[in-house]
Amino acid sequence: MKRDPLPRFAWALTGSGHFLRESLEIATRLPYTDLYLSAAAEEVLHMYNVDLEDLRRHFRLFRDTTASAAPVGLFYHGFYHTVVIAPATSNTVAKLVCGIADTLVTNIYAQAGKQRIPSIVFACDAEPEVYTEAPKEWVTLYPRRIDLENTERLKRFEYTTVATTIEELRQAVEARLRCLNISAS
């Protein structure tokens, strides 16, 4: 793949619907952004009536279709300056904390860390009570202690910023843009 003149954002979606539309709205405003979809993200996008063709108008899409997560090779050649995983399920956060890289999303996080590329993770299960949009209604969830502990553990990882609200995600992305001296549209 031909490299763009400027490194890009790698924005990854997992199987969470928690502030999914708002996360995509933030991603859509960013310049030079690729979208990485886990297999669960594709299912969730369908449940929330988000069309892949609409996403293709804004992003290059990478789908979780190879056992080796082949697109991670792009991280070795300066294609990306930042990884954003938003929204991130408690399952994804647990895998990140344990160093498990068995999906496209967890693998790009691992490879970004090995390349010292900063990551922003919007952890969904970060409060004892979470009010969130399910596909057909709003529901209250009560994350388990292990989910909350994993979010806290991830906050201590190098090259990682953890957002626990959509506003914190916005602020983290804006801070990264300022650091890179780039503006969003």
C-alpha cells in the first residue's frame, strides 16, 4: 500500500455500542484516518444501523479477516502516529491489560506499543453504574469489579491514555491533535 504524505490515525471499533455514534462522529472529523473493525464491531455496526458504505466515504476500512492481522505491518513503516480504540469493550480492555493480541484491534494496540505509538482507549465499563444505548433502548449496566480494575490497570500503561467518558475521549483526541499540530475539520 502506498504511504500517505502524512501519518494517519488508526481508529479501531470493538463490539461496543456505548457512545458508538458519538465516537464515530469524532473520528469523522479527523484528517487522515483509517478505521479498523473487529468482527464484533461489524455485528454491532449492523445492530445500530451504521452502514459500512457510509463509513467507506470517510475512511479506509480494515476488517478482521486474517488470522495474522496482516494490516499491522503498516505500523512498522510510519503509516500511523496514533491509535484510538473507541468504544472499547471490557473484553478488549481485559485483553489489552493481559497483552493478548488475538484480534485485529488488540493486535494493532500491541504493535503500536512496540513502536511507541501513542494510543487512546475509550473504556466503556469504567464506572460502577453505566447508562448506555443498547440497539433498541437505553439500559443500565453494572460493570464487574474486574472490569473496573482492568480499566485502572490500563491507565498505567505506557503510551496509553484512557478515556472513561465521551467528553474525555474528545479531550484526549484534541490534545493529541494539538501535540501533532494538526487541526480537525
